Amino acid sequence: MHTVTGYSRQYLWLLAVPLLVFGLWAEWQTFFSLWYDSIIYNHGFLVLAGTLFLLYLRRESLAKLSINASPLSLFLLAGASVVLLLSQAADIRVFRLLLVPLLVILWGWSIWGKGFLKAAGGPIMLLIFAVPVWDDLSPLLQHITVFFNNIFLQLAGIQATIKEFYIMLEVGTFLVEDGCSGVRYLMVALFLASFYGQLHYRSYMATVQLVLISALLSMLANWVRVFGIIAAGHYTDMETSLVEDHELFGWIVFVIFTLVPLFYISARLDKPSEDTSDTPAVARPPEQAHSSIAWPVIASLLIVWPSLVPLAVHAKTERLAAEWNPTLPDSVPDWRGPLRHANIWQPDYQKPDIDLGGVYVSDDLQQVQLQITGYRLQTQDKELIYFRNRLFDSDDWTLVSQTGQTLDIDSYPGLNRVNETIIKRQAGGEQIIIWSWYDIGDTLTDSRIKAKITGAFKKITGDSRGALWALAGRCKGKEIADCDQQREAFNQFLESVQR
């Protein structure tokens, strides 16, 4: 069995850099795009720099590691790579980016054993502070900010009325928005505390203590920042520019109330290590069965293969996309149409490749609009199940009800249930009923979750097609019961149409 010598280990480390860069290239691109475009996460570049700096300082310990493969971590790496592939196919950004530090750690652990965890696990996990999961804390932090600002205002003798996130004063109303939650300051403070602890502390407990203190100080800084803005608006009758432009003010408060106290507190939690360049050297394990070169090869393949699958099925994906041209039925028994310029309603979807709509009129003058809106190639921000894709434009329509409707027809095999949505036009009060479902590579479903999961599996096999199908019609009145006649018309239409 072949083993790796000290000389060849240097080449192994050199190969590790391009492997992790290009094997996870799509995820790194998404990271950079997030950090560049989002004001909440633009500290991500600082996080990446801190991670690389700590790894550079620990280069000697990393260079001393010998292959000491872990079958358990290799098994976990295989599972994580499968999850990454599915997340890439479904384009679930949060999962993809969360998996990056986990995959890198499992990859290193699979090859070098627990020595890699001790030397590199902490620095790599700093990337968690740049993954887009922290803004989910915004609603909670908004409530906490409002609560403490109510206390501050009472102490300052400023009369205010609180209604959820609105703080109403005589001079004006302040809204504690997502950006006022303080989540940016929290992430930066947590990262800096974790970075400092890994750089200087010998005790993990001291690092944990510093992280908790930094979290409290960052929230305090945000409470003071919001109170300062409100107080400035109160005492200047809303004339101060601070009410509209307080970005710089926020960071000044953060420095004073978070970074300066942390500077003094950090020096007292633990005696800094004299050797800040490294963790304790990891002894080289004796030669054993798990030191074969096969282990890094297998682990590296598990890192790379999720990015190779789309390349392997690219030709099939392009072919299916080019051949897919759904059309409105030209002839439906007992119905005339489609009338293509008589749309009753229009979905609010982003950049669809296919956008077909036409109205059919029955012999007894019932009207049904058939709508097909879809994507031949689903990509980032251009996909069927997307938070910006809505069944109706909320600027023009108001939701009345949303439920499911069971079908008992043979024209659409596999489809036994559709989504029923009733909306009312804001101007005039006209009420519309919509039956909708999804077509994912010829698989029909009314479930968004099933459509997302099915789409992920289909995309892996080279089928990236997806479309919304819907029927729309006008209700006779403004009550839900007034849509019964239109429901019957939908059933008659579906029974008559041939796919």
C-alpha cells in the first residue's frame, strides 16, 4: 500500500488550494456576490481575510500533518456532498453556503484526521459569520431594540407611543426596520471576538466568554444608536440629517460602545498565548492502513463531483430546453378560443421564458383563461419557485382566500388537486378565482415544496424545465360563494381539454 512521504505532502497541500477553489467555485462566486451586493453582509470579505490569516499563522502545524484518514468523516463528507448537489440543483443559497465550511472541514478531517480539526477547524468555521442566515434574527432583534428604546425614552422624559416596530413621537414617527435591528453589528462583533480568541487565547472558554460579551455590547450599541437618532429627531423637530443618513453615526457608536470596551475586556479574560502563530504541534501518527494516498483522492473526488454533474448533463439540459414549447390548445370541444388579448388576470413572475395566456368561451358564454408561465432553464433569480414570483401583483389585487381544490378528471394524469386562490381587484372590487398547479419536467403537483424538491432531482438528471399552469375566471359577485359557477366552468374545461 502506497503512503505519502514528507516531500510529497508539500505537493498535496499545494494541490489542496486549487481543489477547494475550483471544486466549490459556484459557492465562492455566490459568496462574493452576496458580500458585494448586500450591505448587511459586506463584512464577508473581512471574514474571509481573517480566516486565511489564521490559517497562514498555523501553516507550520498544518504542514506537519500526515495522512491519518478517518472513515467516519469520509462517510459524513459523502453525505454532505450529496446535500450540496441537491442544494445546487434546487438553488437553495443558504444551504449551499452553509455547506462550504462544513465540506472543507470534513475534507481535511477525512485526510489528516483530528489534527486538521485542531489546527484549521476554528478558522474555517469563521465563515459562518458571513453566511446569509443571520438576518433571520432581525425580527427578534427589532422587538428587543424597540423594548429597550421604550425604556430609554422614558428615562429621558420623551413621550412616545409604541406600536410594534413604530415609535411615534409628537414630531414624527420612527420605524425600526430590518436594518435597525443591529444584526450587522452583531455579526461583526461575533466575528471579531471569535477571531481574537483564536488568535491569542489558549482557553476555549475564554473565547466563548468574549463572544457572549461582544454580542451583548453590539446589541447595546444598536440600542444607543437608535435612541440617538430618535432623540436627535425629537430635539430638532426632525430637522437633523441624522434621521435620514445615519450609517456613519452607527459605526461610530459601534466603535465606542463595542470595540473600545472589548479592547479592555479581552486583555483580562485570559493570558494571551506567547506563541500566536500556531496551535500545539500535532504529532505525526505512525504508518498505518489509513495513510494510503487513496484517502485524499477519494475525499477530493467527493468535493469536486457536485460541480461536475451539471457539466455531464449539460447537453441533455440544453436539448430538452430547446425542444420544450408548450402551447395553448387550438381546439377544445364545446369551447371557442383561445382569445389571446382578452386576459382576465396576469401572474407576477420574473423574466419567464414562456408566457402564454388566452381566454376560452363556452357555448353558454362561460369564460376561462388558461395561463402557462414557465422557464426552460432555471437558474439563480430565474426559477419557478422563487420568492419574487407571485400569483398576482399585490399593488393591483388583494387576497381574499387561498385553499386547495380536489379534482376528479382524467385529462391531467397525476394531478388530483389544485391550488384555489380568490383575489379582489383594489380598483372596482372585481373578484377573480384562480386554479393553479406546477409542471416540473412533466411531473404535475400543487405543492411548492414538492415542486422545489422534484425540480432539484430533475435538474440533476438534466431536465431544468418548470412552468405554472393556471385557470382564471370572474366570479359573479363579491362573496366566495359567488365563484361556484366559475368552479363548474373550470371542471368542464379541464374535462374537455386534451393535453
